[in-house]
Amino acid sequence: MIAISALKDAQQKIFDTTGKRRKVRCFFSESDPEAFAKLQAAVQPHHRPEDNFEIKTYGGEFVSAVADIKASVGTSFALIFIDPTGWTGYPLDKIKSLFAPRLCEVIINFMYGHVSRFIESDDAPTIESLNPILGGPGWPSRLDPALSRGAALMKLFRNSLKAAGNFTYVVATKIDKPTEDRPHFFMAYGTKDYAGLKTFRDNEYKALQAHAANRAHAKGRKQEAKSGMADLFVDHEADQQGATVDDDVKSDIALAGPQILAMVQGAPMKFCDVAGVIMENFMLRETNVKVLVVQLAREGKLEDTWRGGNRRPDDASVIKLVKAADS
């Protein structure tokens, strides 16, 4: 219902701007018979082809619906949202044909809280059950030894999704448990378009700020329930939690600077290509990358090639190292 509401809102905003009511087609699959019956009843009132808003439902496994989904999408832009209860049900090699079209993006709720409990397991069936989403058999040997086990797991999943869907960019946003300081799940996002990556990072920042504040309030309510006393500082703590998101951004900016210099060491690059790599690997928005590039130019490390009234580089601006002075 959240998806339907968001899509209706988007359709209306486009209509208000252009006067055209774009066609929206939704396809929902659900394998549990009881849940499927509720799904059908819930979405039926919103199936209004006369308003260019169509809804189809499928009672069965997601993998079995691939052909029907492809037929429903046709040549239109597709946003595919996969929300499993665990880590099975979406084997990448069996659903990758959904990602083949150029106009395609995917969001996957990677249930890190479930998976992380078993990544140290020696149980063969458990290890095998993760093969379909981690690039096939032998995935433990492909974990990056330079990273923590959890970070290596997410890197491998991102790489597996990127390869399966031929995505240009794949990122993953950590969502912590409401009242505990540990990850609950990661929202993985794959796109083939720089504009998609840019938009995702912009909205991610806003969402994480809101999530941090909500977590602070949830922790306050939990503490109040334990102690029986109201927390007078819960609003202040919510503000502090929001500040931690900015602290994470600052930390990533510090790490991204040396990487930018390393990227253009061999040859100059367009700003959009530099920003794409940086935004994929760090939780930074395009505006953060622009400010960072300007700062590196002020420090005499990059050439200021975006002069002429432009205070910051645009997509086509050339990013290159300052030439070493002749000896």
C-alpha cells in the first residue's frame, strides 16, 4: 500500500507538471495463499485502468513469476523491489533476465540481520543456501580478507548483484534496528544511470536523518517503559542522532579525497565519472563530491578547470592533477 501511494503521488505530480497522466503498472507477487488473498482484496480498489493505473497480482513464488513480470513490463521503465523474509526466494541467476533492459532499477531488502548470524557457519546446507545471492558455490573464499566479515559480505553481495544485472552502480544503505545499535538490514539499490545514483544518494541522506531521529525516540520510549519515567532529553538525543549521519559523511569525505587523486593519477576524468565512482563507494551526495573537488583544487592538488563563473564543477568538467613544476 505504501508503494501504491508513492506511485499515485508520482503520477499526480507528473500530471500537475506536464498535464499528462503517465501510465503506471504494478505487479505484486505473493506465495503465501492467505497473504495473497489479503493482497488481492487490498489492491483491487486501486486497479483503475481508466486512470492509467493498473495492478496485477500473482499467487506463487517470485521466481515463477519472472515471465509474467517481463510481459507486464514490456519496454517500459521498471523499478523492481524485492522484499524477502530471509535470504532465499530470489536467486540472481534465475531472475537476472528481469534486469536485462536498459530502463531498469532494483531495490533489494538484504536481510543482513538474518544472514550475518550464519556467515561464520561451517554447516554445508547453510553455506549452500547462500550460493544463489553471493555468486555461486565457493562464496566464502571470495570474501575480501581486508574487510570485516560483515563488510566483506555486503561487498560480495553488491558485486554479485552488479554482475547479474549488469548494473553500472550498486550501493547499499545500512538500516539499524530501532532500539539497538546494530544493523537490521541493508537496502541495496542497483541502477544503470548516473541520475539514478545521484537521486538515490540525495534521498538516502534525508531518510537516514529521519531514521536516526526515529531511533532516538524509540530508544527513549523503551527506556521510559523500563524506568517508568519520562525522558526529558529525548528531543535533544534525536538531534544528536541526526548529527551522527553528518559525522559519517565527514568521515567518508576524508576517505574519498585520496581516492579521487588516485583515480585521476593516470589520466583526467569527467566530473560525472569521478562522482559516480565516489558516490557508489561512499555515502556521499553529488554536492559533497563537488565541494571536495573544489577543496582539493584550493589545496593545489587538482587543477581548477571549471573557471568562468562556475564556482563548482559540472558533469563535463575535467578533473585532473596539477602538473608538477619543472625542476
